[in-house]
Amino acid sequence: MKILAINGSHRKGGNTEILLKEALGSCQKAGAEIELIQLADMKIEYCAAHGSDFCKNEGCIYKDGLEEIFGKMVESGAIIVGSPVYMGSVTGKLKTFMDRSVILRRKNFSLKNKVGAAVAVGGCQGGGQEYVIRDIHNFFLIHSMTVVSDGVDTAHFGVTGVGGGVGDVRKDKAALEVARNLGKRVVEELRLRSG
Ligand SMILES: Cc1cc2nc3c(=O)[nH]c(=O)nc-3n(C[C@H](O)[C@H](O)[C@H](O)COP(=O)(O)O)c2cc1C
């Protein structure tokens, strides 16, 4: 059981990473193999919009490391995506990543039926965390993935953390708990599938 997390933050070691690691910790405890991908480590190009046939027949013109991450996504049973709120939405880097992932949809819906869960953190309460979660869920749905949340009564949509400075989200105990429950729910869903 492999679970991949993708951190859309531009800041390594920041609040999104803290929450993603909390969720991944639960997954690991439950026996899953985990990996965290940091988009902050990457320099990625915008989708050049060559069109569906080009994607299918020629592949992507860019060789900037995303193809390796896409391969890991295809090998994983579940993908947890996290982003800080940037101006009420996901980071530009995560959006570019999402746009480039269209190639996976064009190649036979390669992510179909995988489990997806979302993590968001903003500097203030009501700063747009739920919009970020919606953006990430839309990405999952467009790939025909199955969206899950925490599965208990800690939250409804996913992790909505509050914290501005690096590490501030550690004070948001509710978000940390939701993150742990989210990880458990992802594993539960994968177990249901394997019978
Ligand atoms: C360009 C930019 C835009 C931001 N916009 C918002 C926002 O709309 N709402 C909000 O609550 N926080 C906003 N923030 C604050 C970040 O979401 C917050 O600092 C978050 O903890 C960063 O996560 P990280 O530590 O993983 O990078 C913004 C920060 C930056 C740099």
C-alpha cells in the first residue's frame, strides 16, 4: 500500500509540510509505505497546451522531473495533496503541477479510482482554506479519483489549518488531529478496496 503526499508550498519545512507529515505519520503507523514530494524542490514549466493528441502521441515536451512524479502517482494507491492558501487559492506552483498532470488523464485516465485527500493551511481563520480544498478536490475529480475526508466528526472536507509563520500550525491542535484522521481514513479506504 503506497501513499504519496505532494506539498504545493513554496516553503519547505513550513505549515503545509507539518500537516502533510502528520497525515502521512498515520498512514505509516497503519502499515503504508509513504513518500513526500516537495514541489519547492522543482522548477516546473507551464503546460504549453499542445493539445490532447500531442500529449497522447508525443508525450510532454518538458523533461523537468514531473514525469518521474507522475510515475510515482500512478504507482500509488492514494495521493494526499497539500497547499497553503495563496490569495484565496492554491499556490501557482501547485496549479502548474495540476495543469501539467492533464497528460495522465489523456493517457487512459491513469489516476482513475485512486484515493485523494486534501490539506490546506492559511495565515488566518477563514482565509480561504475551504476554497483550496475545493480546488484540490476538483483536481481529483477531473482525474476520476475517489475523494475522501477524515471520516469521523473532526471535519467535513479535509484539513483546514491556521498558521502564518513557519511552525505556527503546530498550535492548531484541531488541524493536527484532522490530519491524523485523514491519514487513517485514506488507509481505511485502501483496505476496503483490497478486501
Ligand atoms: C503570496 C501569499 C498569499 C497568501 N494568501 C493568503 C490568503 O489568501 N489567505 C490566508 O489565510 N493566508 C494567505 N497567505 C499565508 C499563507 O497561507 C500561510 O503563511 C501558510 O502558513 C503558508 O504555508 P507554508 O508554511 O506551508 O508555506 C499567503 C501567503 C503568501 C506568501
